[in-house]
Amino acid sequence: MAETLLDKSLSKINILFRCSGTNIAIGKAAPTHTKRNRCIYSFNFIWQNTDVLGAIYWFISGLKSGKSFTELTFIAPCIILSFLSVMKSISIIIYEKKVYQLIKNLRMMEAHERNRENTTERGKITEKGVNFLNLVINVLYVFNMLVLVCFALNPLILMILNYMKTNEIDFILPFPIAYPFDPYNIKVWPMVYLRQIWTEIVVVLNTIAPDFVFCIFCSHITIQFRLLQYDIEHVITGTRKSIYNDEMRGGRIRNKLIEIIKWHQELITCVNLLENIYSVSTLYNFISSSVIICLSGFNVTENKDIVLVISFIAFLFMGLLQIFFFCFFGDMLIHASIEVSDAVYNSKWYLAPPKMRKTLLLIQTRAQLPCKLTAYGFADVSLKAFMKVLSTSWSYFALLKTIYSTK
């Protein structure tokens, strides 16, 4: 089978799958590839979560020993993001067969698209959807790389600034994590430093790789919905007489309508598969995003160190963009599915025979029930949910500022 647009989109993020140990871009991989990827994922999982456990231990010890509020809120969003990355990556692996099935379904729909009439309008629909997807992937790439660079270089910049002031070298690590040895010893500090940087990379990889896959699936399903709308609007052509004659000679239009119904059902199946894959992790994503945005904003406003402030500004924008695009693509999918109903209304249904009108009415009635993704049924993935996340974040932020100011 020739390379599809879906394959091209997945190939753009193939490096993320290779590094994180997930097994998506190549579809149903050979057993040897699967074993290799599982080994990589297991290694990264153990590597990451030993540091997360150390960070949790440091946080609890800090609470007991009376660490400052800003120190505790520095590590807290990093711990929450780490748990989010684990949830997202494990969801992809647990529902790997459904991911494969979704890829297979979308490839088949793209293959069928090649057999349809190639028009300028159809080309524009596809091009617009793919170009927007590529733009989003590039933007998210840049912001996540910026966060990686900021947190990786922060300790070195702070060490240089401290040395210029005191003429003494004070070893600093990217994150305050408890170890069963002294990590600030000159003999082990470089290795611990590199270890924490790789942990940071693993967390970001396991967060953005599933997000990119989500955006890619939503985009290509949306493109199919737009193409379906175009076909529905143009399925009935000619005069009333020619349409009735066509029905009597075998029903070319009726066969086309049957194909459209099957196409619509396949798209509904694709959305249900995507819902099964992401439903649980989306719920945690919504909850954690509110806390991450709140704590990042708190660090930006209360931290006195300009280097750390810049890092948390990048971290804040990364969190905002992550949840915004997640909700935006879900919202885009909802509207694309509902607009199938409008496409039926915009077609020349009034020229069709009664039986054909009933078929169109069936499509329109089903399309009025939107295809949507949810956070395990508690909330729809839409821009309204994004506004709710922002509202909750602001409430947490105001409460945190009040508590901090009274201390």
C-alpha cells in the first residue's frame, strides 16, 4: 500500500517513538521491534520513576523540615507532570491494538479517497487540515524544546552567577531530588546532572508523543468528516427528472448514499476507538493541568531569581499550549461531525425521491448527535473544557497566593 497522509504525519514524530519506546509510527511492528521498544520503554520507565520517587521523598521531607513554600512549589509541578507522562504513555501501550486498528481504519479511508473524483475543493480540504496539523506540531516542538533547554541550563547559569559573586563553586542540580548518597559531591555530581537531564527528556517525550498522536488522529478524522460533508453536498446532481430516471435505472445516487452511510459509520468507529485510548489519561490531564498551570504561575510571580522565572514562564506556556491544543482538536472534531447534518441540509435533497430523502434524513439525524471525546465521561474535550481548566487554575492560584501572603 502506498504511503498515506497519515503515515507522513506519523513519520514527522517517528524519533519521539524511537526514543520513548512506544511502538506506533511503524504500525503493527515485527516482534523483534516490539521487544526492542518494550526494553527501551521499561528502561526509561525505571529511570524516570526512581527519580520521581526521590523527588516525592524530598518533597515530603521538605514539608517536615519546614522548607520554604517556593522550594516546595518548585518541585511539585514537575512531579505532577511526571505522573501525567506515565499515564499518557501507559495508555498508549495498554491500548496498542486499538491504536493499530485506528491507524488501519484511517489508512483504508485514505485509500478509498484515491478512488474518488479528484477536485480542487477536495484537495484544499486535505491541504488545509494537514498544513494546520504541521504548524501545531512545529509550535509544540519549539516550546517543549525550550523548556528542556531552560531547565537543563539553569543550574549551570546559576553556578556561573554565584561564582562571579562569591568566587566559590556551589554545585546545583536541575531538580531537588533525594538520593542515598551526596549528589553534590564533585565525583558524582556530573553523572547525577546528566541523569536528571535524561529523566527530564523522558518525561517530555512521554508527554508530547501521545499528544502528537492525538492531534494527528483528530486532524485526519476531521479531514475525513470534511470530505464526507463535501460528498454529501454534491451527491445529488442534475434535475429532478434525471434523478428519478437514475433511480429507475439502478440508482447510482442511491449506491453513493449507501457508501456515504458506511463512511460515516467508519468515522464514528474511529472516534470511539480514540475515546477508548485516551479517555482515562484525559481525565488526569484535565485535573493535573489546572495544578501545573497554577503552580507554574505562582513560581513566575513569587520567584526572585530571573533565571528560574524564565524557566517557569516557558513551563507555563508549555502547559497552556498542551491543554489548549488538546481541547482545540477535540472541539474541532465535534464541530466537524455535527456539520455533517448541515451538509445534508445544503444538498439538493428536495430533488430526490421520497426513499432517498428518508436516507438523507437518517444521516442528518445521526449527525446531530456529535462524535466527541471525553475525560472518562466527566467532561467533553472541547474549548469549553479548556476555559474550565483556566478558571480552576485561577481559583487555585488565588488561593495559593492568599495562603502564601498570610505566612
